[in-house]
Amino acid sequence: MASPHVSVLNLHGRQGRWRELAAHYRLLLLDGAFRPDTFVFPVLLRHCPDIYLGEAVHADAAKRGLAGGADPFVSAALVEMYCRCAGALSGAARQAFDEIPTPATVTWNAAISSFFRAGRCDCARSLFDRMPCRNGVTWSAVVAGYTQNGQGREALLVFKKMVEELGSARSSGPTPHSVAGVLSACVHLWDVSFAMQVHGYAAKVSRYVEDDDFVGSVLLDAYGKCGRVAMARQVFDSMSHKNVVAWSSLMASFVREDNPSEAMGLFREMIWAGAAPNEVTLTTALSACAHLPSMTAGKELHAYLFRRRGENPDIFVSSALIFMYGKCRALDCARSVFEKDRDLLCRSVTPLWNTMVSGYVANGRADDAWLMIRSMCRLSSGGAAPNSITLAIILPLCATSSLLPLGKETHCYAVRNGFDRELLVGNSLLDMYCKCGEISSARSQFELMPEKNRISWTTLIDGYGMHGGAAEAISLFQRMVAEQRVNPDPITFVALISACSHCGLVEEGLRFFKEMKESHGVLPTAQVCASMVDLLARAGRIEEAKEFMSTMPATPGASAWGALLGACRIHGEVADAESTLQHLLALEPEGTGFRTLLSNIYAERGMLDQVAKLRTAMAGEGVVKKRGYSWVETRNTSF
DNA sequence: TGCCGGACGC
């Protein structure tokens, strides 16, 4: 008669209330008729919060003759508990598994998943390889396990192995779980062609994509995240039942590809279709309003939220609301949402503070951002501890205003709290030191980083380029290629070619452009082409730059023409400057900087009539040049 | 009555 007790214990466990669970268990023990059995111990083990209590439960189970492999379910739960509570350091989990004389398939599966959750891919794999009889759950557990541990390539290999062993018979073929799992791996790897293969394979052997809304939503999410929104839309349209995840995911894809109005259109379509949006959908819709940006649509959503939830805010939704108001330059509205929801949310609300700070940063209100940071640190007055995201928001502020002392103070905070070892913070520190001109500090920060990605390398290459260190930039790039841990992307080449450009190393720049396509498989973007135009034109090879622009793979944009105009100024090429300006004005009619640049070219050549004509024309069109300003700091006050 | 999969913010 264990079932009613198990339900009560499970209820407490699912709500994370171990103390109540343990109290209920002790109460049950007082009843002489109660015998803890094979159903009770797994519940106790699954929910116990730490290794000490876990060992106590283990001892209790042993006393009642249920441990040591006597019961397969208890043994599986012991494996799970030791993995969860002792993590990667304990052999107890492995020992608990080895004690089971003949594990059932579910026991193998549970143990494999537990090892993956503890990050012990090696143990999970050795169990998988030793398993006498695998089922569909086994394969999907291994695919998901590798994906969750960041080993997407391994997940793909296991999926391929599964297809080979099971064939494509519907009865024994891929389960919906394994298809969904491998698609997550494709997203991690950004491997859209494998996702397409999985799609084709699933379509051949089943109707999962159309009939299983879970698989459909994972597939459309994979396409969306890999930048194939049109394909995501096709999958969405083919789904016979569109669940809330499918709607939200497609909306998010539109926002990601900078098409927020399409996302809002989809949101309205969803409401008309009678589907109910949840917190995630609303967060995504708010994000679309922020990207438009549309205060009207955002306010409508705010009103809808208020009617719907009353006074119960959700941290994601509140954060999105603050972000939306910040993007609409309505910082007072953002601040009032922040003040109210910060008090209503009883949990840690650091993300809310972060969003508010980033709103001030995005609107150029650096002083307000710093005031918030200071009050965050005063936890006694209702602040929240700054985390690594906070640091990534404020470090660029130290860089743009060249507030090096504040940057260093932030660096110290990061070191004291262990955030400096995180990639995001490490890259932000690197960028801050580069922009503040402390290139040697940037270098030591780079060398100290335990983990580096493409952004780390590119940031430092760009930093050397900005400070005339083309030789260091080139040797750093060569080291990046030699180490083969990360691949360069178009941005890396922009940094590298710009470094060559600033030092007049035209031939090297041309060589890197050639290598980019031929050796690294990186396709030139508009930005890369603009840096090539800059390279040639800045060195006075204006004709070659123009020739490059007429043959370059991307259509020349404002940055390419702007680079040409800048070079015309250096080399006093008035006629070229005039024709270049016409192209720029066609692309950006509102641009005032370019016209000012041309007027400076006239002025430097003594062509004062032309200067006057241009200035009059600008005034006639109502074009006003933004006033430039510089930033000075003395005794902690900025001017 | 236990094993595997999904969407959102800073």
C-alpha cells in the first residue's frame, strides 16, 4: 500500500520542499504498519538535496535490505543521487551501478542520463557501449547527453550509428525523442545541412514533422536559429497542430533576423487563431516591439499583461518590458516598471537591474547607469549583486568614455568574485583595455584567459590594428590559425585587413583577402569589402579601389563609399570625392558627416566658394551637423 | 510507478 504515500512524498519533492518530504517520511515511520519499500526510496533519493542526506537515505535503504543491488529501481535512484550530489568527483555512482546484478534496460538508461547530467560523458559512454540491449530511449538519452555537454559532433555520430543499426523501419526507426535531440545538436553546431538530412530522413520514415508538434517545433526552431527563416515558416505551415512553442519560436526567428514587424504580424495571427500566448510568447512579442521600435504596440502589450496577470510579474516578461521602454527612449516608463516589479518579485532580481542599466547605457545616460551600479552594490538598500552580465554591460562604458580607472575597478570586482574566468567577461575586459589604449594590459588579459573564442582573438587583433601594431596583429592571426581551436570569420578578416591598412601594408592585406576565400572558406561580406576599399584607397591607390568596388562580390554599401571618401580627403582627390558623395547621398540621404567631409576637402584645397555653396545647400535642406564634443574627467567628475 | 526531446531577457 505504498502508492498514497508515494504521491504525497512526490508532491513535496516536485515543489522542492525536502524538509516537508523528510518530515512526512518520519511521520510515516511512526506508523508501525508502514514498511518503506522499493517505491518510497527512489522518491527520497530523487529529491534529497545533498550528499550527506543522500548517504543517510542510502544507509536506511541498506538497513532494510533494499540497497546493494537487491532492488533495480533503488539502485538506479542511488546512481542518480550520487551523480547529482557528488558530481564528477565521486566513484560512488559508478559503484552503485556496478552493484546491480542484472540491470534492466530502464536502469541502464537512467544511469547513462545521470552520468551525462553530472558531466561524466566517459562513464555514460562506457555504460552505453557495454549495454546488452538498447532501446529507443537509450539512443535519445545518449544523443541528448552529448548535446547538453557541448559535444554536438559526438551527438551527430551517435545518431548516425543509430540509423545504421536500426535501419529506417517505422517500428524500430528513429523515435521522436531522438529526432528532437539530434536537431538540438545541429543548432549547437550551426549545422543546417545535417538538420536538413534529419528532416528528410524523418519525412521518409514517419510523419513526425507534421503530426508530432514537439518534433515540428524543434525542427522549425533549428532552421530559424541557423538563419533559414523561410524554411522554418514552411515547417510551421505544415504542422497539423501548432503549439505555443512553435508560434513563439517562429516569432523569435523573425526578431533575430531583424524582421520585428513580421513577428508582430504572427503574434496577431496567433491571437486570431485562438491560441493562448504564454510568458515566453509575450517576452518575444515585447522584444519585437523593442526592435521596431514601437511604443504604441509595446504599451498595448503592457496593458494586456496587466489585465492578464494583475500584480504578478514574471522576471523574463518584466525584463523585456523594461528593455522595450528603454529602446523606445522612454526611460521613465522603464524605471517605473523596474521599481514596481523589483519590489514584487521576491527572488533575486539582478537581471531586472541589468536591463535597467543597459537601458541607461543605450540612451547615453552613463551617469545614471553608474548611479544604478553603485546602488546595486549597496545590497542593504535593496540592490542586487552584480553578476557577469552586469560587468559585460558596464565595461563598454568604461571603454567608450576612456574611464580606465573605473574599468580597472570593475576588473578587480570581477577577479574578487571569480567572474574574470568567464568568457563573456574576459572578452569585455579585453575590449576595454584595447579601447583605452592599454594594449599591454589587453595582451596579458588575453594570455590569462582560460578559454578563448573567435571573439577574443578578433578583439585583440583589432586592438593591435587600432594602435598601429600590424606586425603583432598578423602574428596573432597566424597563431590563431596554427592553434586550430577556433576558425576566423569575416569580422576577424575585417580586423586583420584594417590593421594592414592603417600601417600601409597593402600587399599583405591583399594576400589575406585572397587567403580568406581560398584557405579559410570565408565568404567576403560587405564589411570585408569596405575594409579592402579602405586598404587600397588609403594607400593612394584610388583607381584600384574603384576597380575593386566595381567587381567586388557584395554591393558596395555606405561603409565602402565612406572609406573611399575618407581616402579622397587624405589624397586631396576633389573630383573623386564629389562623385563618391553622390553615391553616399543616394544610400543615406540623411547623412551629414559625409557632406561635412567634402566641405573639409574643399576648404583644405582653398576652394572657399564651393564650401559656401555646400553649406548653403545643407542649410536649405534643413540638414544640421551634430556638434562634436569631447570628454574630460577630473576629480571623479565628467565634463 | 521510475529512462530520453522544445520557445524568451540582460
